Amino acid sequence: MTSEEYEILKEQMRTRLKTVQSDIHNALSLCGRSSDSLTLIGVSKYFPPEYAEAAFSLGLKNLGENRVQELLSKKEHLDALGIHPNWHLIGTLQTNKVRQIVGHTALIHSVSSEDLLLEIQKRSQANGCNTSILLQVNISQEDSKHGFEVSEIEKAIEIAGNCPAVSLCGLMTMAPIQTEQHDALPVFQKTQELFEELRSKVKDPLAWNVLSMGMSQDYIDAIQCGSTHIRIGTAIFGHRS
């Protein structure tokens, strides 16, 4: 990418980001929430590393990726430039990839099984680090989505409480693809209710402070339902070819 192409990209991204930030501001105001109650994660999956670089330069300090190798590749690119965002792994994590990603994330959003949770504990302990995680819950009960069933969450919380190299911070969910506006609301409302119900079950209730839900098509509804972290790709980076 030439410097001219990069500047054009950055300007296009600036425009889209301003729209997202304005929508976020309005949604938070309607809920009586402060701006510091929400973390915006820019998700540049499938785009070249220059897109992540541009996003950081525009003020996005939290960046997310779906795949381990893409996150590590972009992290290496940005590290070489002296750029160090908070990296979030938001996509499916396979147990055989855990050893590669441990120590490189601010937060893993997609812990979807007991085996994965225990592998993160094992690799984190071996690496001498502590890994912050969220439990992914499949509220919509779609076969195509990963995550714990609601009935399984309390056991996962108990297991996490016995993992000293893991910090359990909250829940993540994904809503179904919307066919009509506000389709996602029931899923977000149920996840918020579950999040609050589980607060008394966790080992450290003060650390139970992250509710990750909402993407480009439904983040306004997610904010209204108490989301603390939204994961925005297309609305900031544009459509993927």
C-alpha cells in the first residue's frame, strides 16, 4: 500500500468511525450511561495490517481479530512500528492454538468449553502469565454458534474459580443475523439478565464487569442492554470483498 493509498484509506475510515462514535454517544445518552462505560473494539479481520494501523492512529486503542494467526501477524506488524493496542481474540479458539495466543491478548472473548478453559489455565501457568477471559454463552441456541448452554455456565464459573492463571471477567454472546431491526434485542436482554444473576456465583464479583455483545448490525441494541464491549468491523473498516 502506497502512502497516498494509506491516507485515502485513513480518511474513509475516519468518516465511518465518526458515524459510529456519534451513534454510540447517542445510545449511551439515552441510557444515562457515561462514555467510559463502553469499550469500542475495532475488528479488521481479513483486511491487511495497514487497516489496523490506521484504526489505531484514529484513536482506536482496542483491536480485535477472529483468528489466532491473523491477530499474531498484525500484532507483529504493529509492534515493529511501536504501536501497542489492546488485542482481543473474539473468534473461535481451538485448544491446539492456545499455546500460541497466551500472553498476547488483553482479553479472550470466546471461551466456549471446559476443555478450552482448562487448556488456557495450563498454558498460562506454564507461560508465567495470567489470561483474562470471557465465557461465550449460546443464548440464541443456534447450532452454528459456539458457546456454553445457559445450564452449563455455573459449572464453568466454578472451574474458572479454581484456575489461578485465569481471570474470569464476564460473558460474551453473538446474536442471530438480523432480518428485521431489533431482532437481536431478546438475545441481548437474556444475556444481560444472566450476567447479573451470575454475579453472586463468581469468585471475584468486582472483576465480573465485562459484557461483550453487539456488532456492526446490532450494537445500538446491545448498548441499550448493558453491553460494555462492542465488536465493530464493517461499520468502521468497510465491506470485505
